[in-house]
Amino acid sequence: MSPVAIEDPADPRLAPYAAMRERDLVGRAGRFIVEGEVTLRLLASTRSRFRAESVLLAPERWPGLAADLGGIGAPVYLAGKAVMSAVAGFPIHRGVLAVGLRGSEPDAEALVPPAPAPALVLGLAGLTNHDNVGGCFRNAAAFGADAVLLDAATCDPLYRKAIRVSAGAALITPFAQLAAGADWPALAVRLGLELLALSPSGAETLDGLAPPRRTLLLLGTEGPGLAPALMARMRTLRIPMAPGFDSLNVATAGAIALHRLASRSGSVPGEEY
């Protein structure tokens, strides 16, 4: 595969990259933007369920990425950073961009291992901050979660910043977006998962938990958190903290809980005790 040099920002082959800042807020008609070397390598790998439509690189980045992109099956364009910045609408410093294709959206049932196999699933309810969603995906990948389920109010994990914050985990961690009004307790029953809600007001402490074999860990947005009426229908957990302080970033709290729950099989992936 030979890359193609492009010198004109108005070249129609660069149209999917145009004005990324504005267009990322409303979606890209089945496309998404990948930025940075780490995430591009993951998009090009067999671990990703997504495929690339095209790749846009600064010329000096091509030699270091050529081997990884050999089987990507998409055109690679080379353009100077001035051209890349003019197309994107803001300065491009890394010199590595790609357009990915979403493809079909899987159902939750297709992602969760069937009972009685062990399962660890992360649920995100009402998370509208792209940094937090990206951080949660990074944690899910780090602790071996089987899937991430998102309610209709949670922001798209394929938003450019969410992918970047996730260190590419959003490209390789199975996820499904639930329909509006989806009922978490009913979903957990249908999937054979024990539903655990993490909240500063949780009835039990995380350190006293015997991790279930099949778990759906539910995180709510920072501030309001999960609705009291919803928490009343599930088992709730809290993380013990120093007196006078009961707040952690949702991604940080999720990482602590996922680490604990991942010990359901005796060890966190990649660690020995």
C-alpha cells in the first residue's frame, strides 16, 4: 500500500475530516474520528470491531506507522500539518488522524457471556462528560470487563475526545447503547447479572463485598448520581473514605470498584496475589 500525498485542504477526499470540532457534537453519519498513534494502531488491529475508512497522516509519521497500517484496507493520505489544521479547523499537533466506520450496533444480549459463565459488565447511566466516559472505558479494559452498557442519556464513547481519553479502549471494549427508558434492574435479570449500584450513600461498603460471579456495576453521573427510586430497587455500594469527604471522580470510583469485582475469579487480569 502506497500513501497518497494531498496538498489542497479543499480536496474532496479530506471532506470527512472537515470542521471536526463542530461536527463531532452532532455525529458524522456513521463515522467517527480517531486521533493519535495509540488509538490508530488499535483501530488497525484485529482487536477492534470497527474498520477505517481512511487515514490522514503528517508525512513524517508515515515511516513509524507503515508496518501497522499494512493491512488496514483503507487509503492513507499524507498532508502537512498546515493542511491538516486547515481541514480540521484547529491546530493538529500529533499529525495522526483517521476516520472510522461504526457499522452495525450490537445488542446487549450479544455482548454478555451467557450464564453460568463469569461476567463483569459496566453500566453507565447519564454520563454526559466525554472525559468521564473515556476514563470509564479505559478502566473497563484494564480490569477485563466483558462489556460496557450505556443508557440513552450517556454520551457517545466514539466521540473524538472520549476515544482519546480512553487510550483507545472505546475501540476494543464491546459496548451497546440501550434504548431510551431501558430499565436497569429488568435488564440485569434478563442477562442473569447481579446489579450493584455505586453511590456515596450506598448501604454496603465495597471492601466488605464478596464479588458475585456475574455482575452489572452501575455508575451514575457526578453530582446528582443515580436516582433514589432506582437505587431503592438494587443493591448499593459505597467506597469508604476519610471523614468529611465522600466524593470521587466517577471514573476513579469505577476503577476502584472494577478492581474489586475483577477478583471474582481470584485475580485481577495480569496480576498475581
